[in-house]
Amino acid sequence: MPSYMSTYRFRLKDSVSRKHLVRMSWAVNTVWNYCNEVSMFAWRRDKKWLSAYDLHKLTAGCGDALGLHAHTIQEICREYATRRKQFKKVRLNWRSHKRSLG
């Protein structure tokens, strides 16, 4: 058995994958902004904090239209509910291609 290790390098981004990544980031930002808008509406109307479960029910079925997997959408909703609870705010910042959260 040799005592050396081979290292491989792979390029993850190229000209084709950039378009795909931009499309997916747009879809993620759309889900985040929808959660933000629905949460503000629920707070104004009922003075109720929406949980991640409530957001899951509201975003069910939109994966095909946005091109995202259902688990990805649920994870976005869970992250939104966690951050809103962490910072104790009714509304978080909107996401766009210029102001992304990482």
C-alpha cells in the first residue's frame, strides 16, 4: 500500500452552472420574501406569530413552480422562523439579488 495520498481538484462553477445557481437563488429569495410577507400579514390581522409548521402548510406545492425541492422550501421556512424568533422581530429584511443573507 503506498504511503501517499492523491488529491483531486474539481471546478464547481462554470459558465453553465452560473445560470442555474442564479435561478435557484432567485427562487430561494422568493420563498424567503413570501414567508416574510405572510408573517407580517398574520401579525397585523391576528397578532399571531406563524411557526415553521404554519409556513410549511402555506408553501406546500410551490416547489414545481419554483424549481426547488420540497425539503429545500421547508428548510427555508424553518430558517426564517428561527431567525425571526431569535431576533424577536415581526419582519426580517427582504432578500434580493443585491441584498442576500449569505
